[in-house]
Amino acid sequence: MLNLQEQDKKTAMNLSIIIPVYNTENYLERCLVSCLEQDIPETGYEIIVVNDGSTDGSLSIAEAVAAAHPNIRVISMENGGASRARNTGLAAAQGEYVWFVDSDDYITRNCLGGLLDKCTRDDLDVVGIGMFRGMPDGSVSERRYYRNEHSRTVYDGPSAMRAGLFKTVCPPLYIIRRSFLLENGLSFPDGFLHEDEEFTPRMFYLARRISFVEECFYFACVRPGSSMQTPNPKRAFDLLTIARRLDAFSSERVSRRDRHLFSLQIARVTDSCLKLCQCLPEETVAAVNDLLLSGNRWFAGHLIRSRDPKFMLAGFLFRLLPKRPVSVYGALLKLVRPARK
């Protein structure tokens, strides 16, 4: 007969898969099926579907699949964006680990057993996984993965960053210990687009034990018309706000020797904003110019401290020509692109 401690271990919830859903009726069932076709019993993990005010048939699909699988819970809320949906799922989660999976993507069959074994064996706060990127029909256009030696090593977050292993801000490419998130007050910033750009670097840096798997267990679908594929002025302003928030985190929580790592992240966020501005209305560009001009030394300083030659050049140019940074950056992009061909 099992004692109470053994019984608790046997019935423990090992993983919560959190799936925010907004109008993905053409992809949701495939996502859910992939999460169910696994090599651990359904009693060992839960799937939390957070319906973020969908107006299509997504909720009906989620409820139909959940009716046949007791480990699926469906939570409905008014539309509040991906951050709020993920945070809602995290608040409801019971698993030792959480995996944020996007509803238009899917995971590899029979991958959970090995992933959870690694998390437990190495006592990890975070495990990073590889991915395939492709089109909705399943065709693959890109593969990202870690090398075998990275899967045999346990790092802390700062040393993994210094080793160049922070390769993506995409939350679905990390399985994370839930108590680690709670202890560090880590959640997704509410009301922002590009929320991953803030959440993921902070999470990665604060991890005490992080490792990787070389296999690609996640398929990221490039879906035409998604919010991240559509020019939107709000995206530009949110990116600049996130750059400021990363700076605040760096000042408060990051050692001086590692602050250049966050200057690089801030440079990447600024780069995304400036690239986006090349196809936004003139009034948006003017407003971004004003924001960058008012914080010229701040933004340019991070670009210069990033230690990336492209960003360093942009930073020096912003110092020399501070009044029209979006135009300066556009000219720089035209010079860089032919060199890459």
C-alpha cells in the first residue's frame, strides 16, 4: 500500500498546457489533438483552453473536444489579448510545469514523457526546445534547434545568455516550472502587443537551472493575417514601451557585467520598431521620431552598448543625426540589404 507521500507523487499534476484562443477555428482541433496524442496518461497533465472572446466557432470546438477528455478545461473570458489569456491560464494551472502553446500551432506526438523526464531529472526551472516553422498545410520553411552538447549541460540564465543560447522570445519554445514564475512575479504584461519581448528575456535571465533539448517538438504556423503579420501603429508604440521596461528590469535585477545582454535585447526591440515604421503612416512615424528624439541618448546608448556591429552603427548615426531616426534607419537598411544578397 502506498504511503501518503508516494500517493501524492503518483497523482501529482506534472504539466499544464495553456492554450489562449482567439478566432482560430480552422486550427484549434489540430492543436488540441496534438496535445492529446501523448505518451503520458491524461491524469498526469491538464490542458487549459482560454477562450479570449472568440467570435467564430473556436469555443464550440474546444467544448466538444473537452467533453471527451476530462483533462481539458475550457475557460471563457471577454477579449483582453494574449497576455491576459495566458495569465488567466497560469492562475488556473495546477501543474508543476507549464507550457504555453498557441492555438494555431501544434506539438509533436509522444513528446511529453521525455520532456518531463528531463525537467525532473535535471531539476530544471526552464527547458528550451527546438521548433519547425512553416505554413498551415504543414510544409516546413525553417528549423531551429540546439546542439547536443547544450542538452547535456545545465546552466543558470545569465551564463546561458552569455553563451548565446537565448535564441528566441517565443514563449511556446520553453517549458517552465510554475513555482519559479510565481516566486519571481513573472507574468505577461497586460495590454501590450509583442508582450513576449518583455516576458521571455526576464524569465530566461532569472532561471537558476536551465537546459535544452536538441529535438524539434513544436511546429509554429505562419498564418497570413495574424496580428503579428499585420502593420499596426500600436505595435510600434508598444515596442518602445517594452524597451523602456526592459531597461528598468536591467537596472533593478541584472548585474553590471550582464547589462550589455539587455542592451542587445533593447536594441532588437528598437530595431523591430524601426523596421515596422518603414510601412506605417506618416503621422505614426512622426510620433515615433519624437519619442526617439526625446530619449535619443538613452536609445542610442543601448544600441552602442549592444556589441552588435549593425546596432552600434545605428546608435552612432542616431547621435550624429538625431532628428529623423526612422529615416536614418531606413537608409541604413537599404545599405545593409544588398550586402546580404
